[in-house]
Amino acid sequence: FNMIITFWFWLTPIVYPINILPERLQSLMAINPVGAIIAAMQGILVQGLWPAWSSLIYPLVLTIILCTLGVRLFRRHSGDMVDEL
């Protein structure tokens, strides 16, 4: 699991600006939902610009879907977890 987190860290433009990557990799970065959030925070903190709100729709929708799935799985298996603990 640590390897996946480390790999994801370097695939997210946190310690480097996204514009140093080739164009084809920049478009591939659009799949990473954390990339849009990091880019918005960098724009606010470094450049003093408001984020492009439309770029945050994909992470928002993905978050809602994953939270809904997590709540459903928790409710379905909450009785089993009591037995395991």
C-alpha cells in the first residue's frame, strides 16, 4: 500500500509545476482527481488566483460517489464488524 501512495504522490504535481511535463502527460494528469485540487490550492497560495471551479467538479463527483459507496458498504457490514472486533 505504501508503494501505491508513493507512486500516486509523484503522479500528482505537488513538488513540481504541471507545465514542465510534456503535453500528452499533462492531459493524462487530468484523470488524477487530487491533481485538480492541488492545482487549485497552488493557484490560491502561490499565484493568488481563484481556482477554476469547473476543474473541481470531477473530484467533487468522485468524492460523492466514493462516500456513498463507503456508507453503503459500512451499513451492510456493520453487524459483521462487531463480531470481528
